[in-house]
Amino acid sequence: MSTSPQWEIRLRPAYYPAMLDLAGRDALLVGGGEIAAQKAGPLLDAGVRLRVVAPELCSELRARAEAGELTWERREAGDDDVTGAAVVVCATDDRDVNRRISEAAGRAGIPVNVVDDPELCSFIVPSIVRRGPLQVAISTGGRSPAFAKFMRQQLEAAVGEEYGELAVLAGEMRDRARAAGIGYEDRDRLAADALPELLALLRSGRRAEAEALAASVAPGVRA
């Protein structure tokens, strides 16, 4: 009978990986410093309505507020601020504030992330490599952000922009195949057969040929 490695046993239970659709939903960011600014970017990229509660804002967050990208409430955060939020992110240097907001979010059943404090988190945010619609998430389960950053840098060097282009073509192939009435298993097989050649074409700068090949995956269906 096979057994799990001891290191794997020590790390259980593992986090459950998921991608959240937050577009058009409310998010609360507590804190106004540089770390908070780093956390604001991905939230805004996800299409949230971002509310920042903090006594002061760093220059980046202030510029975003002035541009109308987020709303700022200039004060200390209170327990009631979590009401209505789809997610809460705490990025202050005051652990008492972070704990209080984390507990308020927990009571309300709202996912909460406290920067660099896994004990106060109900979810953690992975390090991300983005190439167009492709997102590669790296997590160490909160054990070593430095190692997650190192792995992100390794993947950024290995996963070029052609993978983003490939993700776009793969999506277009899927749409055409579905429109042609091709079932899931056959769509998957067609894509698996085509993707290696598509990647090779994109890597050599032959995008027009790649687009033509992708368009031929579902014969008779126009892109």
C-alpha cells in the first residue's frame, strides 16, 4: 500500500485553490500604505467596486482615488465596514486592527485576507504570472511568500507572451467547436492535438499561420 511522504502529511489540510469572479462586487481594503496599494491593483483588475478605509493614503492610492478608481473613507476601520463586502483585505501594520477586522469578517461569513498573517486569513492570495487571459498561480500555503515570489520569477522567465496569445486562440477554438456542435471530449481532443503546433508557430512569429490553423479546428464554422 502506498503512503504519502511525511512532508505532505505535515502540510495537510491543504488550501482549496479557486478563481473568484468578483466583477461588479464590493470589496473592502483596510490600510492606505504601499502594501495596500499593491493589493489594490489585482482587486481593481478583477472589476470590484473598491472601498478603502484608512486615515491616510500613499501617493499611488491617492492618485487612484482622485481618478475615481476607488472610494476612500478617511478614518480608522470599524467592524461594520465589512458589511456588504464580497471580500475583505487588511493591509495595515497594526495587528490589533487586522485581527478585529478579520474577526468581524469571519462573523459575517466574508472571506478575509490579512497580509503576511495566515492565522488571521480565511483565504490567501497566490503570487501570479499573467500572460493575457492566462493566469498561473503560485502558493506555498502561506509558509513562504519569498519562495512564492522566487517561483513567480522563474515562471515569468519560462512562460513567454506567446502563451497569452495561445490562450486567446484556444478560447476561440473552443467557441467555434461549440458552435459547430462538437462535444466536450472531441473539443478537448482537437485542442490537445492543435496546441503544440500552435505554440510552435507563435514562438516563431508566424501568428497568421497560427490563426489559420486555429480556425480550421471546427471546419465549416467561421471565426
